[in-house]
Amino acid sequence: MAAKKATAKNALALSKEQFKDSIVKHLRSTLGTDEARANNQAWWKATCSAVNELVFDRLTETSKANAENDSRAVHYLSLEFLMGRLTVNNLHNVGVFDAARDALTDLGKDINDICDEEPDMALGNGGLGRLAACFIDSLATLNYPAVGYGIHYEHGLFRQEIQGGRQIERPDSWREYGNPWEICRPESIQEVPLYGYVETVFGEDGKMRKVWHAGRQIKGVPWDIPVVGYEAKTVNVLRLWESKAADFFDWDVFNAGGYVDSQAEKSQAEAVSKVLYPNDESEQGKELRLIQQYFFCACSLKDIIRRYKRNHTDFSQFSKQAVIQLNDTHPTVAIPELMRILIDEEGLVWDDAWKICSETFAYTNHTLLPEALEKWAVYLFEKVLPRHLEIIYEINRRFLEDEVEAKWPGNDEMKRHLSIIEEGETRMVRMAFLCVVTCFKTNGVAAMHSELVKQDLFPEFCELWPERFENVTNGVTPRRWLLACNEELASMYTDLVGDQWPRDLTLLSKANEFADDAKFQKKFMDIKHTKKVQLAKVIKDLCDVEVDPNAIFDIQIKRLHEYKRQHLNVLHILALYRRLLENPNYEMNKRVFIFGAKAAPGYKLAKDIIYAINKIADKVNNDERIQGKLKVVFLPNYRVTLAEKLFPAADVSEQISTAGYEASGTGNMKFALNGALTLGTLDGANVEIAEEVGDENVFIFGLNCDEVKALKAAGYNPWDYYYGNPELKAVLDWLETDYFTPGAPGELASIKQSLLEGGDPYLCLADFASYSEAHIAVDKMYSDKKGWARKAIINSASVGKFNSDRSIEDYVDRIWHLEKVMPN
Ligand code: TH1
């Protein structure tokens, strides 16, 4: 025991005794209870309040330093921030985790039980939202002036229950009983107009002006969440907007005697920030979603401008002071909104306003999937944001008549092709085009993805403006994804390389020198075993399935989507099961296949795949003939807090998307960092992970991106693979029987159908044989204990590049050009 720990240093750090006093004081004076009566919830809140004495102080110092320096800042606009829990992370970053743990122990409490009281802040769907959370952590750690802007959803991503094997969605209520981390800022409330019409008026000077007469007004109430950088020098804010009925509106109706009507108005206004849309990478075109987007963009821009105006009387310095990063196209409406403010409210002429916008906004693209590329119906825009539609038309007119005409003179087909407005039965606004036309930079999120963004998504734009396109490979914060979630491995690394690795993750490469050292290997694999024992207990509690910690833990955790191919994993599990049934002596290491995934509520096939996994798990786990060699586990309600228990316990990381479809992936990085070996396609950041850790330390299989394109172009026929591979045919046919759903044949048939009649759009059948062989290689390799340990160590030691601090420094160098500000 008593291994050294990487502990953030902080001059303000509390001793154990001070921490104890502070917790007890807050139990009494903040929570209105005492040590004898307090429940764990109260203990948790008192602990948070004790840390907040430090955190809020740093928050104030940081905003003072930024105001005094009048520093350039990045504003990260995102509809999603998947923060997870904050307590353990903040304790680590402030550098008082040990003091808090010991204080609570003295007070008769286990810090794990206390921290388990915290609900996840699940204000995001998956990778895109979690990336935003890692980025604001890194921005604070690196002392960059930054504000995250988003929506204060009352309900985050739904809680998933599994009933009879099927997903049921339950509302998430993360702040039902109050959240000690957030601060309401009524002094910064903003008003947001909606609907109505546009009037053209001529001033006395003869100049034409546009006046938007809104049909409704709602107000945005900001809630600030402190973002504590490592060692807590800088504490930035995440500012989340909650929608409320505008005061005057209530009063008007109320005075007219319409008390009930005013309540209806109120609930309409409050609906805007009520719930996060649960669709990952599929766009739905719902009016409320457009209003959500506009609502938070309008509030955020007003906030940015208010802060700018404290030190400036005109807009000439605006784009020097502020850069606005659009996290995918979801906040694109901020572009016409800034144009509207500058022209209609501030009186700038078009060209000046346009110059400011095109120097202020930058856009990150996160996907190439057609169904995720946002388009809004023109009629919807016209109804909700009539003035913004006019502005978009004008942006488009100038773009087509000036830029496109100059490059491709007289080419009307090219104009149609590149127009921000898509013609057709329902005319649509193409949000990604609006971004690329406006923004000074457009970036993809992994090297391969950024190339595809240029070649496949925006080839003509890239011809027009090659200098606008960048890559910034994603990253993950080592504070949450190693220091906080894997204490054991974290302290082993601190013993080895000192306590600076949570900042500079490339320091871990020192462990490569010990990859063949028997003692080091044993220590490393003992930790892996410990984490597997801990996970086995979680699995027992949640699923009532016994799993052997000596088995290979093979994990696929991510949103459920056909392109991510959880069903390819399922087909292989069925093949293994069949082999075991046919040959009880089939040689293999014990294997546990673990899944965690939420399906979008309206995504039928995704839900069917969850059902199939659960039904197959029931059968396999209770089949004595296979002597426990194979187990299948579906963990319900996958979320950040569960992820923190899964990454450290994994042997194999399943990253099996069809090549060309996963923009980056970030789970792949967390797995490797914690010593799991990637079993994956050459897709997204897998490519760069393989580069860093070496091809011999990953299991790559399947078609590459060019081969996928070529096969599709040649006319892919899944039936060829069905008839050509008897094992594949057998497992697909199995899905149609009632073997896994006794008495109800056909319940799993939709999967087979999508893969045959449905044309297998993601080429599961084409990659099956190669995937199956890769699994045999995994199994063989695992039998060589030393060989496996060596590879696990090399993986963990070699992924320093995927620190989100590195991603942020890339954004700063290539796009944001910020300077660090050191608060006092
Ligand atoms: C994800 C990408 O699928 C993933 O590959 C990437 O690592 C991650 O973003 C972070 O860059 C995306 N999530 C969403 C969610 C929505 C729309 C598009 C994407 S792309 C709602």
C-alpha cells in the first residue's frame, strides 16, 4: 500500500481536519441537519459545499483575471455536454481527494458510498457530448480563457431499463433534489424573441431597415457549472440556459384575466429546455429542436456581446476578442443571429457584419452519415425565425453570385449543387453548407475523417478554400479516464514517472521500457485483475450473472447504431456458441462479452438488437453444456459512471464500425489508456491508435475504407456471403427460429432481414469471416500471458497523443490562437 499518488497541488488545499470541520459545518449551516441525522445525500452535499469554498473562490479569481486582461476567449457552443458526475473529479483536480476520503472515514463514512449519491449530469447522447466535457476540462487545465455554452435540460438522456430483454425509457431527473455544483445567475438573464414577421422600414435618412416583430418572447436563465482545471489554478464556467416564460408576457395575459392561458404560455416557454433529444446522429426536423438551438445560441451571443461591450464601444475588435466554435452544425443558427444583431440592432453594414462573422466562427464536423447532416425545412425557418431566413438567403445569394460564379462561371448545375438552399418538394436549409461558407475553419475529428470531409463531403468547397480545412484529432481527459477511474493503475504510474503524467500523458511511455519486465507485467496484470473482480461484482448486482474474472473481458460500449455493428459482434457470439455446442472440446479461453448501449427510442432495429443480445445472453449464460466458457452480459443504463468501471476492466476493446463511418471514436482511446487491446477496423481514430501503439499490438480486421467504397460501387450482394459461408448461414438462420425466444419464433428475424433483404448497408456479412479470424488471433494471444501483458502495457503507455490537452493545443495553434491567462 501507501503507493505515491498523483495529487494536484494547491496552495488552498485543505487538511483532513479542516475538511472534517468544513463538512460538519455545512451539514449544519447549509443542509440544516447534523452528523447524527444526516443521510448519505446530505453528506454528499456537505462534502460538495466544503470543496466549493475553494472552487468558487478560484472561479472568481479566474473571471477577474480574464476581465482585467481583456483576453481573447473561445466560446464553445454545444447542444450537449456529457459531464457525468463531478464530485470525484473536482476533488482530484482541487487536490483534496485524499483529505476528503480520510475526513469522511473519520466521520464514519465511506467516500465511495457518499459519491454514489451523485446523479450523472447526462446532458448529452454520446461521443460528441463527452468530447465537449473533456475539452472544457482541458481548457481549464491549460489556463485558457473559455466558456462552454449549452442548454440546462431539466431531463438529460433517458434512463434505460431492461424489461423482458427490451429497452424501456424512463425520464432522467438529475437535479430533482438540487445540485450543489450549479449557481443560478439571475443578473444575466436574456430575452429571446421567436416567430412573428419582418417589417421593412425606411428611416429619415432614407435608409432601409428590417424590424423583426416577434410573436413570442421567452427568457433564458443562466446556470453556471464551475469547470475545475487540474490543480485548480483556473476554474472556467459552463453556462447552461434554462428557458422560462418572459415576465411581461405573463403579466399582460394575467391582467386581461387570462390566468389559465398565462399558465399555458408558461409551460410552452419552459418546454424549450425540458428535455434533451435522444437521437445520436439522426436528425428529426422537429420545431422544438430548432427552437432549442436558436434559444441557446441567442442567449449565448447576447452574453458574449454584453461581456465584449464592457471594454469596447464598437465592433472593430470583436473577432480579435472572441472565437466561437460550433460543435457540429447544431448551433449554426448563431451565424445568422450574429448577422442580425450586427446589422439590425447595431447598425453595421452587411460587409462589415459578414467580415466579423467569418472571422469569428469555426465549425467542427463530427460525422459523414447522411442522416446526421442537419437540414431544416425552409417553411419552418420562415415560421420560427423569419428574419434569419432572409439573412441566410442573402448569404447564399452573395456566395453563389460572387464566389461560385467566379470559380465556375455560368455553371448553374454547380450553383444548385452548392446552394445553401436545397431545392425540391420541400425546400431545405443545408446547415453544414452554411457553416463551411461562413467559418474561417472547418475541422474533422481524426486524420482519416478530416480527409473524408475534404474528399467526400465538401470537395468543391475544398477547391474554393483549401486553407479552411483542418484536422484536430479527438482526445480524452486523463484526469477522469485514468487518474479518477483507475486509482490503482494511476498510482503505479506515479511511482514510475512521477506526478506530472495527468498533464503530460506522453510521460507514460517510460513504461514501454518495462513491457517485458516480469515484475512490472505482474503488477500491471494484477491491477487489471482487480478491476475485473470489481466489475464482476457490478455485473452480478445489475444482471445477476456470475462471470469469471479470469475470462477474457471483451467489451463493446457505445450508442447502438447499425454502423457501429453491435450485430456483427452478436453474429460472432452465435458462431462461437455453435462451435461449443458442436464440439464440447472446442479450445478457447473463457470469454465474457459485455455490452452497454442505449438505442434512440424511435430506432426499431437498434432496439431489436438490444433485445437479441439479452435473449441470447439468457440462453448462453444458462446453458450448462458449454461449462461457463462463454458469457454474454448486457449492462443496463450505460452512462459515464458505468463507463468509469468498464474501461479499466477491459481486455479487449471492440471498435468494429464499417470503415469510413466512425468519424473518430473516443472510447477506443479510454480502453487503450487502461490497457485493453483494440479489436477494430481501420476507421476513425483506430488508425492513429494503431500507429501509436504499433500494428502488432492491435487486432485489425475487415475491409478498409477504399475497399468498402469499391465493394459498394461494384454492387454488394450480402447473399453471396450467406451462401458462401456455412457457419454464417447457420447463425443467421438461427435468428429466425425460436431457439432464443422459446415459443416466439421470428422475434429476432429483423436482424437477419436487415442483413439480407435489407442489403446489409454496413457490410456485416462481408467482414464476418475476417472478424471471426481476428477473434481466433485474440484467443491465441491471450493464452500467452506474457505476450498479452506486454501488449497491454504498450497500449497503455503509448497513447499519450490522445490526451484532450493535446487536442486543445492543436485547436489553439490551428484555429483559436488563444493566450493563457494565469489567475492570481
Ligand atoms: C460522434 C461521432 O460519431 C464519433 O465518431 C466522434 O468520436 C464523436 O462524435 C466526437 O467527435 C458524433 N455524435 C453525434 C451526435 C449527434 C449528431 C452527430 C454526431 S457525430 C446528435
